[in-house]
Amino acid sequence: MRPVEVVLVAGLLTGCTGGLAERQAELSRWVGQPEAQLVAAMGAPNRVYDSGAVRFLTYEEVQFEQGPSGPYYFGPGPAAPTGYSGAIYRTVCDTTFTVAEGTVKGFSLRGNGCG
């Protein structure tokens, strides 16, 4: 794998994609690739689960984002707040790859931070 591809994959796991469709398109490139190549590029998964001949590799991405400030005012006069209050929200995206016979067969995304 070329270094540019490794950086692209790392960007996917850190939330640098513009949306769910882009993320799915990039991850679909792993389908049909050897498990060893996936792990070499993405690192050790957060969780591994074996069920018979099928292995599930899960990579967890957690981000913290600040919410908008308040209080909100919707009457006449000055506009609503202009900054962030410091309220922190946690978003998570789990990417789970399905592996059989040493080859990536598919993947799924789960969580509120995948889009």
C-alpha cells in the first residue's frame, strides 16, 4: 500500500470525510483485500470477535464536539449567540469489517458520528 493510501485511511478513521457516502466509498476499497493488509494500514482493531470461520474487526472512532452557546432568543433585537458554550458532546462511529478465509468480505458502520 502506498503512503498516500495509508494517510487517506487514517483520515477516514479520524472523521475527515465529508459524509456517509464518501466514507462508505473509501471503506469499500478494502473488500476483497487480505486481513493482514487491512491491519497493517489501520493498526490493531479496538475489538476482535470470532464466530466460527468468520472474524469481526471493529475500529472505534470517538470525537468530542462543542455545542452551541445559549440562551437562545427568537424575538426582536440582537441575533442569537455567536460562540460555543463549552458543552461537550461525544460522537462515536464503529467500523466493523467482516473477514472470512483471511479476506475482507464486507463492513458496516454504526453510531452517531459516522455521517
